[in-house]
Amino acid sequence: MNTENLIALLVAAPLLGAAVLLCGGRRLDRVGHWLGTLLAAVSFVIGLVLFTDMLGKGTEERSLHQHLFSWIPVEGFQADVAFQLDQLSMTFVLLISGVGTLIHLYSIGYMEHDERRRRFFGYLNLFLAAMLLLVLADNYLLLYVGWEGVGLASYLLIGFWQHKPSAATAAKKAFLVNRVGDMGLSIAIMLMFTTFGTFAFKPVLEATAETSEGKLTAIGLMLLLAACGKSAQVPLQSWLGDAMEGPTPVSALIHAATMVTAGVYLIVRSGAIFNGAPDAQLAVTVVGAVTLLFGAIVGCAKDDIKKALAGSTMSQIGYMILAAGLGPIGYVFAIMHLVTHGFFKAGLFLGAGSVMHGMNDEVDMRKYGGLRKYMPVTFVTFGLGYLAIIGFPGLSGFFSKDKIIEAAFAKGGTEGWILGSVALLGAAITAYYMTRVMLLTFFGEKRWEPDAQGNAPHPHESPKSMTIPMILLAVGSVFAGGFFSIGDRFMHWLEPVTHHDHGDSPLSAATVTGATMVVLVIGVSLAWAQYGRRPVPSVAPRGSLVTRAARRDLLQDDFNHVVLVRGGEHLTRSLVYVDHTLVDGVVNGTAASVGGLSGRLRKLQNGYARSYAVSMFGGAAVLIVATLLMRAV
């Protein structure tokens, strides 16, 4: 059997699981969670088989293609259901199916007492199938199908506990904000077809060298808009924090390891378009730089452990978008950080879920404290994820995030200095807010109290179905970055697809690493001085203006309400006014004029012979007078 024939099975396995679990009924309640996990694992095993086969081939032979059928074959328009598996898509396949399987396993314990667990696993399988379709598609139209499938699955998972108004609202918000970004992708696909006559990756990307910069810029900006929606980047980032209302495994799967990375994949896959459009590429770097600071600042002010990690996700995706905007200098490092982030951020979210599991679903870190004594496995695995994300030497984040900072400086010129400095500042803030999370959760004196019903938490370690995935993700958090960096193997792996340029950095790698270590120590020290040496109040102090704004997500919802909601209301009212006064006025006025004129003309046809005789006499008199006047002249 040719290995190409296995590609479709990557998508088919979880898609089958979704269909069976969502349509099979209650008879599957007892085994549905195991079936969903098994089919996710099947997809991962198939991915490993394909990966092993790919390693045995030469660099030029590693791209595989599988054509299933012609989707829309009409004259002048050809849309195929076909898959492309190369080094870039293989990286995502292993990440999505591998981390996804671990999160399925974790969910078995986490959702144990939920009556709708079977449906939950059906949604998880649906999400995996859609995400795998997205990264395996060989054309933008099929990618769009997976893109929308991911949006649907995320809506279902975020709002899974729809009995909670906050969860239902968060799901709708995520769905609507993402639709704004999806408009960008749909417009980009239309522009591609009108420009290139196709939307298949290979012909589109090969034709960019002969396409005008203006057209490439328009397509690139629309792709960036799509990435902003899916990857929660400024200005479409407002949905991510609210999406934490979903079950914690959803946060780990969708908002840490997979869905929010779709925008990074889209930009890197479309690298040839952005390489030919410097303005669009600059816009990508600006969005990434702004978002990495935006998310980091928000993460500093959140007492909700999941929302603090959500701000962190926003910031770390900002690093990836920044790297992707650097072009060939940063493509490889954007994907490398994406993979390492998938390990340590998924581990951090699962660790947060473990803490909540032992604390009666309490999310306020000010009501934690000293949990390292009660939850040792969670403490160690969460701690390793913490060290990885702040860039502690030797752990995964040290190798991937530092490379992005180096690549930012390698951009050269004033732009390189600005981007590199922003990336360094983001590293300092990351060290601060993640140290704050560690200290509030696992150190200090216990601060939990009985709830309104008098039930006091009894923190305890989670079951093995939850701790084993956390341990495996912690292993990746520790070793993945170093493994990828040995002999620059990850760079050589992706280079045939993404290409790579070392750039021209004004600073040596050692200097950048030293600067990164300095800002790391500063961030950790500030957090220790504020939360490690002082008692933690049960209620957050009022704080500065910036702190209060950060607690409200830097007023992003307020901005959206004023600019979009109220702006939309005013626009609607204006259009209604124009419709009533101008459009309806013209239509109604014309009708009234015709009606009035017809009413007056109708009086001329009254049926009286004497009136007609007078009219004839008057008409004849007018003709006679007109004739005499003409002769006189």
C-alpha cells in the first residue's frame, strides 16, 4: 500500500469518531470516551507511520500528494478534495494528533462526572478532523472548509456548558469575532482566483514572482485579517479570554496547542505571497509585536488562573506572528516556537485544570496558596512548563523564543532594533506574570476558605488519567527545544518548504542570550518581591490606571463596543434615516405626484357632451389664434 493512501485516514479516523459519537445515541455513553480517545490515537499512529516513511526519503521526495475526487468541476473552475503532506504539514499533524490524544486521555478523568461526556468527546474528535483537514489541504478552498470546521467545533466546545450564560455568551462571541477574520480569508481566496485562476497552493505560490506587488499586498492583508481572528491577534483578540469559560481540556486543545496556531500556519504556508508584499509583511510584524505586549500586560493583572494563561497564549502567539512577519529569517523559528509552545502551554492549561479539579473548580489564584504540598505531580509538571515558557536555560522555550528574539534583531536597521527590543520586553513581562502565577498558586500560605454553602476545598492530586498526559507534556516542555536545536535539525527539516535566511544581526547570539537572561531575572525578581515576600491579600487592591485597564483586557471590549457596536448602531440609524427620507421620499413623492396628476386629468373625462364640446371649441380657438399669429409674424 502506497503511503500516500494513508493521508486521508489521518482525517477520516477522528471524523468517524465524531460521526459515531454524535449520532450513536446514549448506548455509547459508557464507551464513548474510550472510542474518541482511541480514534485520536489511531490518527497519531498513522502520522508516525507517515513521518517514519518521510524520513527514509530524500529531501526532494518528501512531499506527498493524494487526490480523492473533484469537488466542483465546472468550466473555468476546478476545486479538488486533495491533500498535501510535506515537512510543514507533517509537523502540524504530529502536534495536533499527538497533543490532541493526550488531551483526550486527560479528559477521561476531567469529564468523568459530566452526563454529556460522550458528546464532548464527539466534539473533540470533530475538532481534530477539521484541524487536520486545514493543515493537509493542498488548496486554499479546502483549507477554508477545515478553517470553518474548526470554528464550528470551537463554538460547540467553548459553549459546551451552555447552562452557564457566561459560557453561551463566550461561544457566541468567539464565533462572531472569528467570522470577521473569516471574511478576510474568503476575500483572499476570491482575489487569488481572479489573479491566478486557481487557489491551489503550488500554482499560486509559484506565480507570485510574476504578480504585481499591489495584488499580493491586498491578498496578504486579507490573509493577515484571517490570522488575526483565528490566532486572537490585535484587533480581533477579544474572544480568547472569554473562551476560558469552556472546560479546561478545551482551553488546552484549542487555545494553546492547535486552533490559535492556525493563523501562524496560514501565514507561513503563504510565505511566497508575503515575501512579495513588503507592506503586508510589515503589517504582520506590527500585529505580532503589539499583540505580544498586549497579551503579556493582560496576563499580569488576571487573578483567574485560566485567563492569566489565556493572556499568555495571546502573547506567545504574538511572538510566532512576529517571527512569521520576518519572512525567511523567522519562518522556521515561528513554527519551532509553535511546537514547543504546544507542549508547555498545553501542560500549563492541564495543570490549571488539575488545580481546579482539586479546589472545587475555584479559579481565583488569590484563594490558592501552598498547593505544592497537596499536589506534587501537578506542581512539578506545571513548574516545568513555567520554566519552559519563561525561557529558562536548557528548556524548550529557551531555544525557541530566544531564536525569535535573535531573528527580530537580524531583521536589521531601525526596524530590527525596535522589534528585537519589543521581543525582549515581552520576555521580561512573561517572566513576571508566569512567576506571579506560580507563587500565587503553589507557594505561600494556604488561602482557601469555605464557599457560601460552607464547603471547604480539600486539595488533592488528580487521577492518573489526568497526571500521565501532564507528565508526557512536561517531558516535551523540557527536551523538545534542545532536541530540535541539535545540529539545527528543525531548521534543516523545514527549510525545503519555508526556506531560511540568517539575516544580518547587529548583535551576536551570545549577546542576545545574555540580554534575555538579564530581563528574565528582572521579571522573576519583581514578581518575587511583590508576591513571594509579602502576604497576598484575598481581594486585589485597586491598583494603578494601567492595572485597572489590564483587568478589563486593556479596554478591548470597551473599544469594540464604542467603535463597532455603537458605530454600527449609528450607521444603521443613518441608513434607516436615509431610507425613510431620501429613498422612501423619492418613491412616495413620485407616487403621490402621479396620483395627483392622474386625479386632475381624470376630471377631463367626465362623460358630459357639453364639456367635450367646450373642450373642442377651446382647442379649435387656440389653433386659429396660433395660426393667425404665425402668419402675422
